Amino acid sequence: MVVELAVIYGVTGVALSASHQDFLAALPLIPILAWISKTDLKSQTIPDPAIIMLTVFGLAHGILTRAPSLPADLFCAFGAVICLYFAGELIWRRKGVDALGVGDVKLIGAGFLVVGAPFAWLMIVLASVGGIVAAMLTARQEDHGIPFGPFLAYAIFVTFLIAGLPA
């Protein structure tokens, strides 16, 4: 499954990259995001070491490419994590449904750092649309829900590439 995911990411990277440098910049994301997708699909958990690696990548990339906006990215990532964590907790306490797990929340926070705050909306919209389509296609087949991590992971990758395109 990891090989298939890596091929999908690679083809997407070639198709969306404006230059070889953009594709090379995105390469380190492929094994991390494929690991996240595979693990979440298999066990409905997102590994913390992968989140840490993604966060470090986002911080390093932010320092190298958008240093002036990095404090705003950090503030937005932290704010998103806090808001989404409490929203997920509220849904859990009121309805007993794990609508947005802590792993998903941490992945969104790391995604904010990878793509930058101005593009975070696109990351969330892409992941949400993918998740909604998958839920509609499998509504009658599964009762336990669909992991959101793979959709977030792919959306982070696509958004990272789109954010690098010239305006």
C-alpha cells in the first residue's frame, strides 16, 4: 500500500510542480504522508513521530521560504489545534461520536505549518471534499466511519505544491 501511495503522490507532484525545485522540495513529504495514510487506514490512528517529522519539515520550510510570516503561521496553527480539539471534544461529550480525533487535529496543525496559514483553508477544503465523496460512496458499506487522515495527508501534499506555484 505504501508503494501505491508513493506512486500517487509522485504522479501528483510531477503534475502540479512548477519546477524541479518545487518537486524536490516536496519529496520529503511523500514517505511521511504515505506512512500517515497507511497507518490511519489500518488502525485509525496517526503516528505521533510522523506528526513530529511533518511539523519539523513545516518549520524548516517556513524558515527557509517564508520567514516573515512564520509567526503568523505558528499562531494560526496553534489556534486551529485548540479550536478543533475542543470542537471534537464537545461532539464526543454530547453525541458520543469521535467525529474529529486528536490525531486529525494534530495533523491539521502540522499541515498549517507545511502549507502556511494563507493556504490552510485550501488544505481543509480539499480534505473535506475528499472525505465527503468517500463517505457518500461507502455510506451503505461501512458503519465505523472513514479515517480522515489520508484525505488530510493528500490535501497537505497537493496544497504544498499549489502554494509553490507562481501567482
